[in-house]
Amino acid sequence: MLSGMKQSAVTAQPRPSEEPLVTVVLGTYNRPKLLKIAIQSVLDQTYSNLELVVVNDGGEDVGGIVQSFGDPRINYFSIPINMGAAHSYNYAIYESSGQYITYLADDDRYYPNHCEVLVRALENHPEMGGAYSDQYRVDCDLNDGEYTAIHKKWIRFSHDFDKLTLIGLQNYIPHPCFMHRRSLLKKAGLYDQDQKVLIDFDLLRRMAFYTDFLHVSIITGEYYFPVNNKKRITDLAYNDPDKFQECDRRAFTKVPDKP
């Protein structure tokens, strides 16, 4: 359940009457300069029948940044205290309506083809509950809230779907690469808000009990990996290995009620 707390909602203009097919979920926390890039990458999509739900997770107010785009497809919510990424994503899902859901962090960006590639994949393969593409990892420096000094740009993961590997070993599907049907959440559940790290792996693993995913070997975005500033959620593995292992065990213990 989501916390019953006050929030503010901002839409740049009256929202379109047509329900969007795609929801892009974007959580943000104290990254205003990077947020602009992430939002613009969504608005630049060649596929336009979408909504963007931005949830500010208790950080500095970015309502002005969101409004500056003047796009009626954006809906913005600001939560007064930091509740974590899983809570932000769940909040956005509750406030969204798209049949297909895809995710973006405030420090990543899509290429213009992202939504079009994955929507086409799901429309052409109704037997699949989700689809995922490839993306670049960009090794860089983080200075004054912006990524600078690009050191390396490479594809870390590009693997066809293997259910046993995903359920029993490790995640090979980067979060921003993934799009799934909303209906799948009714079976697998939402994000585990007590899972402070590996939240994407935890959700993907639970979904994989119910469906296969289609791998589309096309690059549709990039995520940034600052080598001089270890403050990503996954850096918990290095900063607090015991806590990371606890989260890892928590994810692997979850199984569906029925086979």
C-alpha cells in the first residue's frame, strides 16, 4: 500500500481526452539538471501516444522545470518526504493509465526510438508480457549535478530471455530497457517498498514466473555510471555489503502462490 500523505499535482496544460497507450514512469530526487535531459528524451519520442508521470521523491521542488516544457502529456506529483524509488514508481503507476508501462530514472535518457520499438514488439507478440531492448552504459564523471568527461560508452547487457537465469541467478535486463503490460502487475504485484536495492530485479523476477519477455536487440537509450561519485542505489553493494546481501536474499525468497 502507498502511504496516505499529501502531495501536489501539476499538469502543464489540460490533459488530452484520449487515454494514452504508454505510461512512462519517472522518479526523481535532487537531480534537477539531469531531470531536464530525461524529460526531454521522453518528449522527443517518435511514438507520441504516451503520458509521462514524474514523481518527486521528497527532493527539492522541480515543479517549475516540469511546467517549463508546456506539454499536456506530463503529470507531476511531489511527495513531501523521501520514501525511496520503489514507492515513487508505485505512486506513479497508481496515477497512470497506460496499458503499457516503461521506466526511466532522472539520470538516464531514452533515444527517440525507445517507445516505438517496444510498443511494436508487444503489439506484434501478444503472448509476451513484456519486452526489452538494449542500451549503452556511459562511464563518466559527475560534477556540480551534471555528467561530464565521458570515459567509455559500451553495451553491458544484451542477452536473449532466459527464464531460469532471471529467476534463479541474476538480472540481465536494465530497468530503462523494459516495457510491460499493465495487466501483468495484477499477477506479480507492484514494487516491494521494503526492497531498498535490486527493486527492478525483484519485480522482473516475480513477473518472469508468469510470462516470457521478448528481447529486441536494438539500442534505445543510455544510462550514466559516474566513476568519481559512488552514490547510485546499487553502490550499496560496496558501501554496505551485508545490507545488500539481505536485499538479495529477500528477492530470491519470493515465489508465486501457485505455479
